[in-house]
Amino acid sequence: MTTGTLALAIVAVILAQLTALALVGYHRRKGMSPDRTSHPDTPLAAGNGPAWDGYRDFVVQRRIMEDAAESICSFYLTPVDGQPLPAFKPGQFLTFKLQIDDPETPPPKTLVRCYSLSDRPRPDYYRVSIKRVLPPAGNPAVPPGRSSNYFHDHVQEGMRLSVKAPSGHFHLMEQEPLPIVLVGGGIGVTPMLSIINYLLQSDSQREIWFFHGLRNSSEHITKEHLESLAKGHPNFHLHTCYSRPGTKDVEGIDYRHRGHVDIKLLRLTLQLKRHQFYVCGPRAMMESLVPALEAWGVATDDIYYEAFGPATLPKHQKPKAQVSKPEMAQPAITVTFSKSGKSLTWNPNAESLLEFTEDNDIEVDSGCRAGSCGSCQTALKSGEVDYSQDPDADVESGHCLLCISKPKSDLTLAA
Ligand SMILES: Cc1cc2nc3c(=O)[nH]c(=O)nc-3n(C[C@H](O)[C@H](O)[C@H](O)COP(=O)(O)OP(=O)(O)OC[C@H]3O[C@@H](n4cnc5c(N)ncnc54)[C@H](O)[C@@H]3O)c2cc1C
Ligand code: FES
């Protein structure tokens, strides 16, 4: 081989490598994975924007009670327009707008709530699984959860619902096919079901550990389905934990561990290597487990978590400790509401701009009160806000989410 041919061969090899790298980069940016391409009925993940604008009409095809206690009901939804269902990223949620017409509390009210998709992306239906929310323990005089009880008591097969496109930043990350650890506590199981069903249906070879925390068999949903997946897929490891087993619940048969899912159990079960963690469950579980994972040495970038809206509790129910912590004296901040024509001094004890706005009788839309649904998005005409957490809803430029923000400077809001 002459020096010229050798040089040409080297250039050809370099060009081939650059082309391959460019293709890999393209596929990563598009969020594609080898898992998806091998299953034609699983459409590609949704891109960055919503799959449709605003609300779309869906019809309830089926409803199925999932647990013995009849506290969790699944709703199967298809679009009224008959168009194909756009895919979503397993772990994302739907946002519903409900018109609740209760003769006892007229006039009809609009409620916005988010519910995670509880099955894998499929072309034929979306599924959500909704837990009936009771009054807080020890306070039976308080009304039960409005949306969840409306779903359980009034949303029947054939009924139409207004639904926003799937969204949310808590979803399966496919770029790095690391072993994956899913922790679902209580109704926090729903996004995990979507992730598990998607990965196993796609014949993913990733190691999947699922720690499912619940009280006992009375609220055990999709038990047979999960157990049969564990039998059929050696890479799927199911660890069910009952915190308060019933008298007939047998350890080793009905469930695997007694107690809550905690860091001790994870450390005893998992090998010391890099995993991706996904955590969704009650506030107490999240507040203990997420810091414990970090303290164990798990990189923050490998922990994804979602709370089902701690702020769904009305504002007056928030723990007092949060408003009484000592604060440095701050210069007074003025919040101006341009539509209402009010200029008010910010109350540093307010939990959020949403709470401050409501306290001052200024009407704004709200839903999840957790930065997820986008209902409280308001144009920010001047000034800056600080967010208490990253917004899950996509916020338009020049706008802010009132429910998770506080003013950083004097502000003018278009409200
Ligand atoms: C991203 C996301 C995903 C979610 N996914 C799911 C899911 O898959 N499945 C699911 O079941 N849920 C899910 N949720 C939670 C869901 O959105 C609702 O928050 C939940 O159903 C409760 O709403 P509600 O209208 O029934 O209760 P609300 O009416 O908001 O009431 C909440 C609580 O406040 C109490 N309360 C009501 N009035 C008063 C009062 N005057 N004083 C004191 N207390 C009062 C109620 O008794 C209840 O305990 C998700 C939330 C988010 C943010
Ligand atoms: S109320 Fe849902 S994002 Fe603020």
C-alpha cells in the first residue's frame, strides 16, 4: 500500500466514525432507543412540546376497581375525535379539567387535577388509576377530596372528559441504559407501572428493581400482573413491602418484606454499583428516602422523584413550622396586580404567590398547586420570582407559576 492509499484509508475510517457518532447523537436528541424500534405498536416518545394544545375530549371506555378496599379505580380513555393516540414518556401524567356540579355547593366549579398515566404508551387507550382521597385522619368533618371522589362516584363509562396532553419531567430516562430502581409508595405506584410495562413489553434487558410500598393486601393493585412479570422476566426483581399487614397476609407469600421501603432495605438488596433511581410516594417517604440516597452516595443526577402535589391540601392545612422559621429582615417587596388594580406589600410568611394572591381575594386559576398542571401560569410584566422547585409544567417566556414561586423583587403580575 502506498502512502497516498494509506492516507485515503485513514480519512475514510475517520469519516465513517464521525458519521456513526453523528447518528448516535441524533438518536439521543430524539429520545429514541433500540427498545422502541423493535416494537411497532409502541410509538416514539413525545417530543418537547405538548402533543395537542389545550384540552381534548376523551371518552371513558372502561373503569375497573383495582383493589379489594375499592379505593383505587382505573379509567381507560380514548379520544372522541378517533385520531391516533400520541405517545408519551413512561412516567408522565395527564391533566384533567372537571366541571363539578354539586347541588349542595352551587354554582358549578371547575377543578384541574393531574393523574399519572398508569400503563405503557399504547396506540389504543390511555389509562389513569385514581385513589379516593378521604378527609385527613382525625378530621372527619372536613370534606373528602373533590376530584378523586368525583371520579369514583360520578365518572362512568361513556362519559366525556377534558384532557390536556401528557406532560411532566418525571419520566424514564433512556439515554443511559443503567440498571433501574423504582420505588413506588401507595398511589405513587402509577408512574412505575407505566415504566415497568413499557420496559418489559419492549424486551429491555435493563435490570429493573421495583420496591412497592403499601399498607397491606387490601390496597394491593395489579398484584397478579406484577407477579407474573417477575416470573417471566429474570431481569425484573419485585420487592413488595407491607407496612401494616392484615391478619391473613403471609410474609413470603403475599408480600416480601414487612415495613416501609427504606434506605436499609435498598442497601441490603442492591449491589454497590451505579443505578438510576425513580421515587414517587407519600411526602414522608420522599422526605426521608431522597436525602438518604444522597447520603449513601447516589449522585443527585441519578435520582428522579415526583411528589403527587403536597400542596393539594388547602393552604390552611400547611404545617405551621413552615411559616414560623426565623428569617433575616428583608426589604419590603411590592406586588402589583395590573388587572385588579391592586398594589400590595408582600407577606414573607406566604407560602407562594398563589397563596398571597388568594389571601388578597384576587382570582386566579389553580389546579395541582405543585408546579405540574400549568393552571396558575401568569404573565410577569416586571420583576423576578424565585421558584421553590423546578416547574414541571412548561412555562412560557415572560410568565411564572404562582403556586411554586415567591417574589425576588418588586413585581407586576397580569392578574
Ligand atoms: C403530577 C401528579 C400526578 C399525580 N398522579 C396521581 C395518580 O396517578 N393517582 C392519584 O390517585 N393521584 C394522583 N395525583 C394526585 C391528584 O392530582 C390529586 O391531588 C388527588 O386526587 C387529590 O385531589 P382531590 O381533588 O381529590 O382532593 P382535594 O379536594 O384537593 O383535597 C385534598 C385533601 O384536602 C382535604 N380537604 C378538603 N377540604 C378541606 C378543608 N376545608 N380543610 C381541610 N382539609 C380539606 C381533603 O379531605 C383531602 O384529604 C397526582 C398529582 C400530581 C401533581
Ligand atoms: S396550580 Fe398547577 S402549576 Fe400551579
